[in-house]
Amino acid sequence: MELSLAGINWIAVGACIVAGQVLLTLWFAAIFAKPWARAYGVDDPKQHTREVPGYTYAIGLACTALATVGIAVLQAALGARGAGDGVALGLLLALCFGAATAVPGYAFLKRWSACGLAVGSQAVLIMAVSAVLAVWR
């Protein structure tokens, strides 16, 4: 297996990073805003948003970019092409890495509802990015 940045469609990567940030914003600020705020002990989602330090959004963007590039490199090395390959690989990555790395941190904090929302968002993000990258190869 050869891991290389040479065969990557950087336009697709950039589009996935932007779309991923939009997806996560919708996930946490619109679709699951109230449960996410309640998971952190606040009833008002706007108050929760105000309490989140601004730098966390930059960290989230950097993590989305790293995950997207990693998925693109892995897909190129494995020869993944098409929506089926993308979704299958995305599901594998979401379960084996997304959930496996997120759950322990939330378990230590005993924030199970936040854990479900965070793991769900990462699974959807990873599968969507993987599907788009595999189609766009």
C-alpha cells in the first residue's frame, strides 16, 4: 500500500471541509441545539454557544481538515471509488475510529447524552465525506 498526497483531488477535499463544517454547524446549532446545550447543563442553546471559546471552532475546522485529508489518502491507497465504496469505508472508519476515540473521553466525563450527539455527528461527517470523496475521485 502506498500512502501519497499526489493522487488526491484537492478541490473535493476543500469542498468536503466546507460542507463538513456546514454539516456540523447544522447538527449542533440547529438540529440538536437544545439537547447539546442540556448535555452541558445549560437550557438555552444561545447561552451555551456564548460560553464556547472561539478557538474551539478553529480546532474543529483543523480536525475536519485532517480527517478529510486522511480519508482521501486512505481511499487513494485502497482504490476506493464510487458511493458504495465511500459509504462502506466511511462506516468502517466511523465505527472503528470515530466512535472508538470519542467514547472514552465522554465516559470519563460521564456525559452520555453529549457522547451520543458527538459520536453521531462524527459518524455522519465521516460517512458523508468518505462518500463524496469516493464519488469525486
